[in-house]
Amino acid sequence: MWRRNVLVCRASSLAPTILNRELSTQTGRKLERKVALITGAASGIGKATAEKFISNGAKVVIADIEHHRGQETAKQLGPNATFIPCDVTKESDISDAVDFVISQHMQLDVMYNNAGVPCYTTPSIADLDLAVFNQVMDINVRGVLAGIKHASRVMIPRRAGSILCTASVTGIMGGLAQHTYSISKSAVIGIVKSTAAELCRYGIRINCISPFAVPTPFTINEMSRIYPHIDAEQLARMIHKLGVLGEAALEPSDVADAAVYLASDDAKYVSGHNLVVDGGFTSFKRLEFPAPGQNCSITSFLMKSSGAAKDHKVRNNAVMLLFQAILTGNGTGDGRRM
């Protein structure tokens, strides 16, 4: 649909990249004159990232399966934001989104593969539903790979570009989410490592971000399904208390700041990297022995904080939900619930 304008990229040189770097230095805006495409940016961390990109001088195209929410977000963010519908399970949608960016802006400097979906299935590997597994992998892994493929298609001729992907701490450590979700996020980290080895020869950087639990509207909404009698503010406090970095609390803007860094020329020699934004959570396991008769596990903390019934299934779902709902791209589960 938009492919007729893609050839414009082939005539480009490194001159725009050098100019952008000089302008960024002069203005203090790290993404001056850059153009970014972000999947799953209608809300949540995707929206926060779009806002940060724009405030740093970029033009942003929001690609999302949520039509109304995506249009509203683009309107809120102002004239430097536009929206295009995109279902990341359809390669043609991703290809069209990339071509749309080229048709509108003549370049694509940053591709952020951010859309994703959580998974609510039994935590036991013996009961794994492979049909659900395939659905989650279609969005969380195949969608990311398609985004890299089509961004590379227009970045390679320019020999420049930055590609970002959303991974998760659940892709680094086992036991934080159901197998399906953890495997999908671990795969994203592997994809980044593998593709970085090829794309470096073209001057294209690719990195991923692995955030800890973030109280986005989506996460709070999903938590309220398990804890219906707890208000949003208290649910957010429950999530924050799972962190280990003193009183600091992870917000969507913190992950967006990480994305700005990786997208900008400040990270000009960073590629193949997984930037973990977790306050040190995955760096250690503290050996703190509980008092006699006291359980100090995360599950125990959640049940104590919520006052929920001590049902085994509820406990497991509560713990798993926190970590697999860390980041789901557009903040609405990509319109699906597995």
C-alpha cells in the first residue's frame, strides 16, 4: 500500500545521521529530527515512550490494534504523533506501518517493537496448552521478529537506525510467570542477540529493555480482577513494594527514559544489549530467614496485603500476574487475553 515510497531510503546517505547528532547536541533534545515507529503505543509504557520521544524532538507513528485508543493518544500527543492501525500477528500490517512511515517522513530512524500480550494459563508444564502457547508466541515473538525484519528493510540502505524490543525480567529469571510468557520474553532477548550480529555491519543497532513490574493502567485493571475489593492506589503500592531498590518505585516514564537512551546517539556504540530496568531485582536473591512460623515469600506478602482467600489457584495466579503483566505493549493486552 505504502511501498511505492520505500525506494527513497536507498538514496539516503549518512549525512542526515551526522546532522541529527549535531542538532541533538545543540538543542539538548536527544532525538532531534528522528522518526520513530512504536508498536503498542496507545497506552501504558508504549504511550509514555511516545511522549518522551516527542519531547526529545522526534516524530512518532503509533501502531496499535486499539483503533480508538490509538487515535486518542495521537491526538493527545499533538502534531508530531500520528496513528496507524496495526495487528502485529499480521506481517502485512507491520510492513504497511513501516511503509506508511516512509511515505509520510521519508525515513525511519527508530523502530520500537513494544506490543505484547500476557498469558493466563496453568503454571504447570505438564498442563501446558500448546494452542495458547502458539497464540502468545505469534504476538510476543513473531510480531517482534516481523518488526525487526521490516525495519531492517528500510534501514539497511541508509546504513543507520536503532531498533528496540520489549523483553522482561521474566525472560531472565524462571518462576516469575507462566512458562509461556517467560519463554516468549526470553526469546526476544535471544532474537536481539542474534540479529545484532548481522545488523552491526550496516550500522544498525538493536537492543531490548527488560523492565520490572510497572503499575500501568492495564496491570492495575488485571490485578483488580483477582483483588476486586482493593482500590487502584493500594494495588500500585503492592506492586511497588515488590521492588528492592529502597523507596524508589518504577514508573512507565523510567522505562521510557531507557528507550530514549537506547534510541539516541548517546548509545551510539551499544548494540545487542538487554537493558534491565529492575532496581537490582534480578541481581541477587537475599537470604533472609523468616521468624519461626513466618512465611516471607512474595506469595505470602501478596495474600497478607490483599486479605484474599488462601486458595492455591488464586495465590499462583496473583504472583504470576504481577510479573507477566509487567509490560504488554499497548497496555491493553494487545486486545487479547490468552
